[in-house]
Amino acid sequence: MNALAVDLGGSHATCAWVEDQAVIGAVTIPTEGSKGLASILPLLAEALRTLLGKHGTSPSGCAGLAFSFCGLVDHGRGKVVSTNAKYDDAPSLDLRSWCEDSLGVSFQIENDARMALLGESYAGVARGFEDVVMVTLGTGIGAAAMIQGGLLRGKHAQAGCLGGHLPVLFNGRRCTCGAIGCAEAEASAWSLPEVCRNTRGFASSALATENSISFKRLFHHADAGDAVAVAVRERCLAVWGALTVSLIHAYDPEVIVFGGGVMKRASTILPFLQEYVNRYAWTPWGKVQLRAAQLGNDAALLGAIPLLRSA
């Protein structure tokens, strides 16, 4: 099966040609600073037409376009529902008509975390499992759930994909979604600098010398024994642990897959989370397996095949 795929993030879009379980060709388009989704659709169409011409010969040789979007998506209607300040014009756009007019192929759209889960279940580390949760630790915290082989979507397109907005502190920090104490507001890349600055002793910490505080630098300074970095690292691990237990209690998975840029430190993160889950999750049937994602940036792109097959 052959398909076109778009993975649209906050700073760039990746357009790809996918064949079965492989990404054959891909083009990355910067989108940071764009005026909205409408302004980049012509660029996406041009890149996709090039890929279609190079690999697919004609629209009839393509199963369709699968569009992975960084926001709430109504898969059934083919519409973006909400964007949380990313591509705010997207809910007003008729993306299905744009696809048919520009490319002549069918169109399916889904939330990016759900697409990554589809990819990992189809061709990655969750292959062979029907009850899976995916968590992406990066700029924000994404999540998606699969129950008995089907994506959990819900009446309002929100089911399963707001894991980063589950509260972990009732008196915590204000999140971009408007809630208090969301996991994302307490332990994601966008909230990390303020979390560090609000930690006692920050002014004398090596973190205070950084122009930009990232998880890469946090783990580096924690490895070197910086007390503030160690404290913040342990705090983030505890937040992710509490979130993981909540996801287990909510969705009853056999496996939880962790992806995102933070998982470059999987050797530190996964053992902590597995021990936390083994200690605190109520799973009388057995222990939930925690695994690092296998497909990296290709996960959402490879999710195109199972998404289009299920259409």
C-alpha cells in the first residue's frame, strides 16, 4: 500500500511518500512564523505533488493523504477542532476539499499523537498489542490511547489525546490550556525554564549560566551533580510517573510507549518510570510494560497506512 503523509508540528511540516512499513522520500518545510495553516497549504501541495510524481506516477497509485495535526481533530468530519494557539485558522479550513482539488486523492486527518501511536502499533515497538497508550515527551506532552485495537476518539474528539493536560498538582502552575497543574505545565520543555528558575538555589546553579534551559542541559548538569538540576530532574521524573499511573488507571493498557525528544535519556527515564508504575499502579492482572518508541520522527508518517486502511 502506498500513501502520502503530512506530519505538521509547531515549527515545521514533513511531507512524505510511504510504502508499507517504510518512509521512501520526505521533504521538510519550515512553518515557524507562518501566518496560519492557509499560508503554507500551497507549499505542502507543491511538495506532495512532487512526491506523488516521483513515486506514485498518478493519483490512482496512491491510497490517499494522511494528515497528522498538532491539535484536536474530528477524524470523522475531516476537520480540525481546536489548535491551542497553533495554526488558529485551521478549524475554518476545508482541508478535504483542498486535498482533492490540489492532489486528486482522498483525505484523512488525525491528531499527531494518535498518528504516532498508529505508527508504533503498525510498524514499531507496540506491534502485536491491541491495548496501548502512547506518550510523547517534548515541547509539550502528547498522548493517545488504543483499546482492543481501535483508537480512542470520543464524541468530541478529545478522548485519550489530552494526557499532557491531566492534572498532577491541584495547586500547580497555570497551563496554556487554562487549567492548573497539568503534567505539561509541570514537566515539559516549554515549562522547564520557569520550573528551574523557581527552584530554590537556582541563582547559584550551573543552569543559571545557560542561555536556554533544555532537558538536554538539565540532564547534563544533573549528571555532573548540580543540586538544582538533580532536584528538577527528580521532580520531572515524579510528574511523569504520576501521569503514567493516571493513564494506566484510565485506559488499562498492556504497553505504554514513550516517544519525543526527551527520550534521548530513556536509559534514565524508563527504569524510574517502570519502578514507579510497578509500585503505584493498580493492575492486579500483571505489570504494564513501558517501552521507548522505535520509529522516531517516522512514527506519525507510518501511521498513514493503518489510518487510510481503516477509512
